[in-house]
Amino acid sequence: MTTRTERVEIEGVRLLATLTLGGEIGLLALHGSNEGGTAELARSVAGRCGATSLVFTQPGTRKPVHIPSPRMAVEHCALLRTFLARVAVTVSLHGHRRPATPRSVFLGGGNRPAAHLLASHLGALRPEFDPVTDLEEIPLALRGLHARNPVNLTRRGGVQVELPLAARTVRSGGWDPRLPDTPPQHVVNALVNGVRMLAD
């Protein structure tokens, strides 16, 4: 697979975009330095599925800035344009830390059939994690329905997967942006199985 990088500035924040070209399913991590484990998940799942991945990070930044997803859809990022043109369905990986729902994996985004299909494979994570597809049960800020959210800009839209911390990293204790995260293997496996079904 071919991997390309691009340094891009969005709203005064310097980011590194890393695109690995694969098939028409795309794994996206817009906040790889803010939401620990999402960058590693995107790369790992895409690599095992032969999918395309695009990861944004803020290397060397101790306090990464969180730019809302719709504002990440900038025209001046060449690798994002390539990703959006190449990919048919996007799986956008995010992290949440909602105290009231520490086991919930929220599946938002505009492609609802894809969200339900992916959830059927994430059901293998029960009872440790609980996939939620009912939009009324997903917090408004985590639904991923904004028209400018990159998850909705590919040909068939996509699924925004909001993962609790325990589903993104096996690290105990506090998160340190200088250290890589290792996602739990059973979460990787469940996502791989679901993404493979999206490609069929």
C-alpha cells in the first residue's frame, strides 16, 4: 500500500495528515492525538481489511486542540480531497468519555444501514461494550449527522463510531499524547469483521 503525508494548518492548528491508499472503504481518525487509540485503530483495521485510511495527528503537542469534525472538511487539505474522492463508505473513529455511558459504543453518521451492519458485528463485544444505533439514544454532539462532517462526504456517506476509552486503549492510568496507544485486540477484531462486511 502507498502511504503519503501532508502537513496542513486548520484554524491555526498544525496537523499531520497520513493517508494510506487501499480499497473503497475508508477508516478515518480526525482526532488521532486527542482521542487516544483512534489513530492506531484506524491504521490497524484498514491494514487488515485492505481499506484506505486517513489519520490526523498533532505530533509533539502536549495539549492537542480539538477541532470539531465539520470544520476539518477544508478544501486546502489535498489528502482529505483524495480520501473523499476514493472512498465510497467511511468509518470515522472517535472517542468519548461520557461518565454516564462508559460501555456505550455509539454508531452515528448518515449511512444508517451501514451503522446497523457494523453494530451487528460489534455486538460480539457484549457485555463489555454495548453498541447503540438508535439516534435518539446517542448524545446530540456525537451523532455525526452534520452535512459538513467528513464522515458524510463520501459517495455513500458513512458511520461515526464513538468509542469509550476502554475500547480504544489497554493503557491503564492517564493518557499521554507522547505515547502510542494499543487498542484491545477483541475490539480490533470486531471492527475488522464489520468493515469487511461493508466492503462486500
